[in-house]
Amino acid sequence: MSKKDFVMISGASSGIGLELSKVFAKNGFNLLLISRTEHALALLRNEIEAEHHTDVRIFAYDLQNIENIEYIFRILKNENISPRILINNAGFANYGEFMNVNIQKQMELIDLNVKSLTFMTWMFLNQLNDTEGARILNVSSMAGLLPGPYIPVYAASKSYVYSFSQAIASELKPKGVAVSVLCPADVRTGFQKTAGIESSKLRMMEPKELAVIAYKEFMNGKRLIIPKMKLRLLKCLLKCLPEKAVADSLYNARKQLKK
């Protein structure tokens, strides 16, 4: 894989997506950055191009509408650009007891976290001229490995991302495509504000630190990326605990985080 290949990153204007964009640019890759926030994307493009002298294209589109995904890939085809790496990072959460949440927001969450990610992945794979050496990184969450009181739809969406990624990783390995899934826990981004969580009560990882770890393990071909040893130990421990006990414990902990 050439360092001048294009990397497509969704949710690139802030948080994990922004920091991954910088790490890939620092390592010589060209970038295709997607977010709804055009101004933030433009600022990021200017910063990266000035510092790293790499080619950065921006696409300010809402990926909840899959027609926008088709349009982006149509633009790339017309410009004879075929990304070799896909980073599915776009997503959001809502926080609260399920019966009291805004159900329309939950449907939008499913559209972005599940439907759009699935369609982006399919479109990416089917535009490849040569699958050998292509890579996909799907951003899931430790929440996807746990029961999800107060975030049931979000946790379920990330469980889908985890399972989907593991499945297609096995399917695509013989074709030369490496698939990884990233499962961070609490990361200091705008995510907590969007979800309505009191972030001052959480011990959080910085997105820059996560991006460096994720890049290294992704490019080394690691299928499951859990960035902290204590989180990897937690994953192992959870296999030994009754799901009901885990769910009840998380319910009691998370109800303290609501603003």
C-alpha cells in the first residue's frame, strides 16, 4: 500500500475522526474527509495541507441519507479516485431511559450508526479496483460489548458494528482486505455533550492518544482494537459474569451521569 493512497474518514471534523485524520496525514496518506460541518472540515483541511503537504478533499454531507453516500462515491469515480482505506467513525448517542427518549432521535441514531456504516462499507468494497491490501476500520465501543441501560439503542448499534466487523473480517481476509474494529470506552470528545452525559464525572481518554494507538494497531492488522489493558481485562471478565448482574450494575452507575 502506497502512503499516497486515499483514506476515507467519516465523522472527521471533531474528536476521534479529527485526530485520526491528523495521524494518517502525518504518515503520508491523502485524505477524503466527511462530516456535516463544512466550516470545521475546511479548517482541518487547511491545517493538514499546510503542515503535511498532503492532498485533502472534503465532503460536507449528512450520511444519515444514504443517497449522499452514493453521491460522494460518484464524485470520486468521476475524478478517478479510489480510496484504499475506509474509517467508519461517524456516529452519535442519546442518553436516558428508553421509554422517555425522543424516538425520532433513536431512529436517526440507527440510520447513522448502523444503516449508513453498512452502506458505506458496501460502497467502498465495490469501488475497489483491486481488493488486495485494502483496509477497513469500524469504530464501535466498549458499550457494544455490554448491556446498555440508559443508552440501549446506542449500545445495540455498537454491538452491531462489532459483530458485523468480525463477520466481514473473516469473509474478506481471503480477498486481501483487512478489517479491524475499534472499541474505546470514554473518550473526551463532543460525544458526551450530544448524548447529554455529565462528562466531568467520567475519567476519559484523550482522542489524540486513542488515535495514535488505533493507527498503529490498525496498520499492524489487529482485528480487535481495545486501547487500554484494563479494558481488555474487563472484556475477559465480562465472560464470567451474569449479564443481568452487569446490566443492573451499569444501570445504577449510569443514572448518576445524567445532567
